Amino acid sequence: MLSVAHVVPLVSVDGIARHHQPSGNNTQFPEKIPEPTRWRRSSTALHGPCNFCKGKHMEKKILVAVDGSPYSLNSIDYLALLFKDDLSINLHLHAVVSEAGTGQNWMYEVDPLREHAPLTERRRITAEKFLRDARARLVRNGFAENRVTLAAEVSHVQAAPSIHREASRGIYDAMVIGRRGMGKVGELFVGSVSAFLIDRCHDVPLWIIDGEVTSSRFLLAVHSTPQSLLAADHLAYIAGSHPESEVFLYHSNVLFGSEVPAAPVEFHEIWGQEWCDQYLDLDNYLFYAHAQLLKEHGVAPNRITQLNMERNLNVSRDLIKQAKKHDCGTIVIGRRPREAAKSLFGGVSDRALSQAQNLALWLVG
């Protein structure tokens, strides 16, 4: 059991809280669509329906892990690229300063009134500077300052469990981390931290940013399981309020050809039998169902494209190839729950993570 982390409790002056596949060309979906049967927030984010209403986009809150590295700043640039004009997106920049393993806990016994060890205090001050710099970078790139909050947390446990605990509070729609960076705060966002979060973070979608992402297009991996449809639900919820969103639906024949589609009843708990009876196209890999979720949340039909399937021995490379071919900066993948046996698709998401360069991967589920 983790010990309780200490969060600096005040808000300072600068706002930092211390605390069936068609042949030929790719397919675009028709403009005329049925009236939505229900409006729903991303099921993965908060596990249930909400007050998302037609014509009104509710606010979304994204947790952004900041460690002061260039790779952390790549995440900041990515978020500005996608969401600077989307007034429904709010960012919470979060830095963790871990006291675990500093060897200075004896100071608290000598001086019970001491709040932090000197080294920890210096690192906290540095972390707050990184947060202010990250916010300033967002503002320079067109993001409204009042849509960004900051928090520096001093924790008695390692950074990864602290970040995961914050993400699991139930108030965030996604968590963002950068890859391959060593932050000056002292934690590595390539080995232990990112690996821990990828393994443990199944209760909130995880956005992993590798390098410099320059395109706002999305590649949505499509297959006949509830996890894939949850990924579409999450993307629809996030991108639906963005009028310029472009989404490419892609099914990898190599990956999914031998998999047995899920039974229709497996979708009923989340989307309801009425919706499933109308839109589930299991004999067509759920292409139409994925597109329907996107359209219900406001993604224009002429911005949804169904790509032709291609065969490739390496499925993760196939996904990355398709993303590059169609100038997509983000690949969205649905994952099986952590308690489920690891599937081929789960292995693909892991391999895609290791192979992605200058891409963002959204892991949902």
C-alpha cells in the first residue's frame, strides 16, 4: 500500500497549485446520418454516461505530466497543435518531486517542523519553473492561459505511482506523457515511469507522445471488439468539438483476420441493445459503428475516411506505415483490460510504442 503523498497545499500568485471492406478507393461516409440515439461521454474516461448534450460540448480535462525535458515539451507542443482553438479542452500540468530514496528523511526526526529536505525544496522550485515555462509555451502557441492549471507535488513515493494516483482520481479524460526524456526534476520518462504507466494506467486513456508531431490527423485502428469501439468513443468525445478533425479508419488484415468477433451482447452494457441492433456491423469489422460514434459526437462525415485493408507481416509497422502514408500524427488503439490475458492486439500496441517516431499513440482501455 502506497504511503500518502504530501502535496503543497496553496495556490501561489503565479497560479501553481502545490498540491465488409469495399474495393477501389478509400471510402468517405455519407453526409446524411441518423439522429443519434444517445449522447455519451467517453465510456473509458469516467465509466458511464454524462450530460453531453447535442450541440453543446462539455469541458474536458487533460492531465499532462511535466518533467522539464525536451520530450515533455514535445507533449506541450502537441497539445497546442491539436487544441489551441478548442475551448472545451482544459489542461492540468502536473510535476512530481519524489522524496523517495533521498536518504534525508532523518531530517524530519531532528526537525519535525521542517516541511521538506533542502534538496527536495530546490527540486520543487525547479519543478515550478518548468511548469511556468510549459504554460508560457502553450500561451505562445495560442492556448488560452485561463485553460491551464499547474500543480507541483512533493511525494514520499516514486514519481510513477504518484502520477498514476493523480490520473486515477476520476476527474481527467486522458493523461499525457512524453517519451525518451530525462527530466531535470530527476525522473526518466522512458524507462521506469513510462513503463509503469503503460502497464498500470487502464482506468484513464493514456496519450504517449514521441518526438515532434506535426499533423492533427488521426488513424483509428478498427477491429470487432468492445475495446476498439471504446477507443472510437474516446476519440469521438475528444475530437468531436474540433471542426477540423480528420479521422482515418483502418483495419489490419494480418492482425484481425484470424480473430473471432465479439458477440453482440458484449457491447450492450456500454452502448445499449437498441443502439447495437442499429449500428453494429460485426461482419464488416465494425467500420460503420466506429464511424457512427464519431458522427454522433460531431465529427463531420466528410472528415471520416475508411482506408482499404492491406496485408503486412508486422502489424505494428503496418499501423505506423498507414499513419505516415496518410499524414496522421496520432494512432488510436483500444487495449484489453489489464486483468485479461495478453492478446495479439495488446502485443501490437506494445510494439507500436517501441517503433513509433514523431507520432502520438493513444492507448484506450
